[in-house]
Amino acid sequence: MKCLVVDEMHDSLAPMLAAIGWECVYQPKITRAEIIDIIPDYDGLIIRSKTRVDRELVGHANKLKFVGRAGAGIDNLDEAVLKILNIRVLNAPEGNRNAVAEHTVGLALALLNNLTIANEQVRQGVWDREGNRGMELASQTVGLLGYGFMGTAVAKKLTALGCKVLVYDKYKRTTDNGLVSSVEMDQIFEEADIFSIHVPLTPETRNMIDLNYLNQFKKSVVIINTARGEVLQLEGLLEAMKLGKVRSAGLDVLENEKLNNLTENQQMTFSKLIKSSKIILTPHVAGWSLESYKRINEVLAEKIDAEINVNN
């Protein structure tokens, strides 16, 4: 069986697929038109985030058994169409959940301890110890929105560091042996010092966190987003910071990550983001560690073998 890989992947993928009986055809520079032209010849397709998988792309892929998403989010897949065509969706959140968790904790530590501000000041000859007095993460109550693979991994690290962790997940309740508390959002709004986002991008979550949402926090809260940029409205975030409802933010994702192709409003918002010393920005790399790059391949190969090979 043949698997077409249309995005950059760790070079371990081909031998992993070969070991389970699949030929890997690696074409990371392929165009969408070229994929549409040749996809009927393939039994599997592996993508990252640049390729939109819809009826146009796979409508004539009569042999296609699965689409593998090298990562967690599947918002670039038309799941309804794939279900109709009996094409399985395989993703790999197990592959980068630890990387996302470490990055999330790193952003929290950097924000609480003024690391980026202090670094810049010292480089400019300013030695301000009192102005950069930090807060200990262990003293914080952290609210997590979403408790899937990413939220669970973050919670484990935070509880190990001594945080009180409150979790709201509309579709899942947990006790995790008493280490975290599954609560309603009202309690997170009341108690959270830090609020970290770990939900997928869906019609339900798109633009969910706006100014009205942020205004419900009782404390001036730290916001961290390592999920999807479109979940958090950046104009609302900036306004909430101006009002004192949000004291700082760590953003690994943005509403539009194509910085050379921003609308006029998006450019104005981005200009404000980069001027704020209370915001740390990273380029969607939370799950992009050296270790996760390979581990994602391992997870996909394991799932192809367990869920596709056994049925053929």
C-alpha cells in the first residue's frame, strides 16, 4: 500500500512506514492541484496544517483509507466529507502533548517572573531588582479550558509544581485522583490567576474568548494560548489588558499567522501586540520540539498499523 506525504516530516517516517508494510512517497513541495491529480493512486495521505482536506481534494480518492494529521488539530479536515467517504482520520496529539505542556509552563514562568522584561532592561544597563520581583507559580490557581491530551499534560506538570488546577471541559469531567478539580467556568472566573486554553478550533470555539468572556474573570488574569489563535479574539484581549482584566499574556498562536498577509485591522492589532512588554509571542512552536518531530511519526505509524492494517 502507498502513502502520500505532502508536508515536511522527520526523515524517520519512511522507514517506520516500510516496517509496517507501507511505501512512503514523500513530496513535501507538491501543489494542491498535483495532489488532486495523483491522490486516486494512494491508500493513505499524511499532512500537517497547510493542506485543506475537503471533497475537492479527496472526492475521487477511491482507494484512500486514511488521512493522517501530523499533529493534534484537525480543523483543516472536513470530517463530515471524510466520514461519508469512509476515510479514517488519524491524528497524533500523543506525539506533541509533552512539548505543548512544557511550552505552556515556560510561558507562565516567564510571565510571572518578568523574564523578557528583565532581560531587555539589563541589556540596556537597567538593574531593577524590585521592579522585576516575580511571583511563584506554586502560589497560583490555574484554570484550564479543555482537558484532552494537551490539557491533561499541562495539568500534570502544574500539579507537580504545586499549583491548584481547575479544569473546565464541556465534554469531559475528571478528578485525576484529586490532583485537579473538574469545575464549571463560573468557578474558574472566580478563582483563576492564570487561564490556559487547550480546546480545538471548531465552530463552537471560534472567537469564543472575547472581551465579554474576559470581563468575567474576578482577578487580573494571565492568559496563555497554545491551542488555536482563532479561539481568542486579540482585539478583545488588548482591550481587557487596557481595562486591567488581563495582566499579561503568552501567545504561541495568532488569529492570522501569515504575518505578511494581514488585513488592515489585523496589522493594527499585531502592532499593538508587539509593543506590549506584557505579552510574550512565539511562532506556533509549542508542540514543535525536536523530540515531538519524531514522536509524531511514531504515533502515526502505530495508529496506521493498529487501525488500518488490521482491517485490510
